[in-house]
Amino acid sequence: MGGVAALVALGGVWRPLVALGVLAAAALAVGLAADLAAGPRHGDIILERGPVEHFALRVKTRLRYVLTNRSKVAIRFGIVDTPVERLRYDIDDLGGSALPLSQTNVDRPVTPVARGGVELGRLYLWFENAIGLLRRRARVSADAHLRVYPDLSAVERYGKLHARNRLIDAGLRRIRMRGIGSEFESLRDWSAGDAFRAIDWKATARRGRLMVAQYEVERSQNVMLVLDAGRLMTARVDEQRKFDYAITAALSVASIARLASDKIGFVAFAGTILEALAPRATAASLAHLGERLYDLEPRFEESDYSEAFAYLRTHLRKRSLVAFFTDMIDPVAQSTVLAEVGSLARRHVVVCIFMNDAAVERALAREPQTALDAYAESVAFSLERERRSAVATLERLGVLTIDVPAAQLSTALVDRYLRIKQRGMI
């Protein structure tokens, strides 16, 4: 159409161009009429959302669309979805083609960038036939709700646990982890490397050779997940907040603890107690735990550690494993946390869980080239020294510690949980 207008405009300079412009306009009108007659009509093209899959934080997945072409002409089309804060679209304008009287499935790759509920909105569709002179547009109401959960793939990647899950699926419903428990499991011959205390002297006397007693790790013990949701946990490591890593690790170890028939509870706190669940051993309780935690957000406020640990002392009557997720960069917070955790460790097995900050590690690893680099290295050194001092103090108080890069947190915590169970420490 712009070309027709240009020909008519230039006709003032050279008269034959006017006639050429008129012919071009007539041809365009015929083409538009043919395009309009060929279709399709708006009612012939139906766009719907496909089934919503399970969405996990930072795990690439897809949104699905189903386009139905009820017309007798092939079309080209494009789909634009309403932007959503918690999802990152890898492709903005998703295009494709559809044959006559057919149904086409289209996938849009997306990456969830934050936990919680997501409200999907309208879809915007354009389509055209082979002539391509008219591009029809439509706005489709396709509201839907989905949830972005923490990424629990670390549990599946964990080889020994994955094998154990396969055994359970095959019918072996009881996990048996031999360790220093109190439930007698079996006798076997002594072998090099067995502890002297493991020898069963009565069985040895009866059989005339050294025998070792094996015990099953106790069942139905308490595992309490304590999540600091205050200001210190809002800091980001790479693309995620420290609190997101903590949620993922907490749910990962809860999944394994349920397989061992342990009771799982949790407390999340900031300036006050945000969420709390008493330890329970049912599969439903684990699902309830996931529902309570999947959209829990940290708050930019100082955490009240005294209130949180007072709650634990009041509600944890039985000796328990307490997994405490926090960060103690702040020296003021350190003194309070150390006192509270040390007091709790006299009665319970406490694991204090930190996450290394990759930025601190990088600042310490590189040689400073400028005054700003030297300042950054000095700050990083101070933070690292304070962290190491806090870890050493906790270990002197009898508190177990995990201090690993954030990406390794889930597997490190599951490893520590299994060692605690095998050694009968709870």
C-alpha cells in the first residue's frame, strides 16, 4: 500500500506513474478481496492452553498451546503470551503453521525464576493464509493458575537414594540402614574392621567364634527444619536467594526422612513465627509441608532468634535432629544465634547450615588490580574470617555444621542426615 501511495505522489513529476499507481491500487484491492474471501474467519481458528506441567524453580520447562484450524486453508500464525513476573520466556513471539482442518500443538520454553503462584493471562494470536495480505489478530481469554515449586531434582540425582526408591517401588517398603541403633537386626561373623564394642559375647560363646550384632537404625525420630526467613536470607547467590536454596534443601531432606519413617516438622521465622508444623510421619504431612513452603517468602526484617528457639524448646520434648538454615554474616546476629544454638544442642542434635557465597570466593581468589579490587578483597576476607570463626565456635559447642556452595547444599544435607542416622546420634 505504501508503494501505491508513492506512485501516485510521484505522478506529479511524471504523469504515467499516476496510471501505474491506479493499476497497482486495483491489483491490491483484488488481492485483498481474494485474501478476505479465502479466509479463514476468526471463528475458524481456536487457541487454547494445553495442560500445565509441574514447574520447579530454575528448571527449564514449557507452556503448551493447542491451535485448532477448522478452515479449509493452511495458515501461518504467531502466539504472544502475557508476561509473568515469575516466568522467563525464552521466546517472545512463537510462530508456526497449521494445515487445513487440523490441530497443532505448540510449546513455548520457559524458566521459572521465583517460587510461588503464577496467574497466566490472555493470549494474543495473529494468523494469515498463503496470500499473506491480511493478517488477522485475536485476543484469547486463557486465564490459568500454576505453582512454581522448589527444585527437588537433587534427590533424584542422588545415586544411592535413587536406587533405594526403586526398591521401594518394587515392593520393599521398609528402608533398612544398618548403623548403631537399638533395634536388633541380625548376627554375622566378625570381620576385620568391626568395632570391638560390636561383638556379641553371648552369641560368640554359643557358636565358638566371634559374632557381631547388627542393629537397625531407629524409626519415627523427629526431624525439625528451622528456616531463617529474615533479612540475611534475602541475599542472592548467583540467580537465587539464599532462602530459595534453603527451601529446596529442606524439602529434599524431608523427602528422604519420610522414606526412613521419621517425623518431619518445620518452623519458619523472621521478626515472628511465620509458619510452623509439628513433626509428623505420614505422606500427607510431607505434601502439607510442600504446600506450606512452596510460596513462603523471606522478609526484609531482622529475625527474632530468641523467639524461634523458645518455640523449639517448648514444642520439642523428644530428642530430635534440628536442621537450622541461616546466615551469620552479621556480627550482631552471630552472638544471639551462637548462644541459642549452643543451648539447644545440649538436648538435641543440631546441624547449622550455611551457604558459601561464590562472590566472596571469587574476590579472594583473584589478585587485586585496582584500589576497588583491593577493597573488595578486604571485605571478602573479613566476611570469610567471621564465618570461619562462627563455624569453629559452633563446633566447640557440639553443633554440627554444613558450609558448602549453595548449589551443593541439598546433597550435602542429605549426606549428613544419613550419617547421623547410621551412627545413631538422634
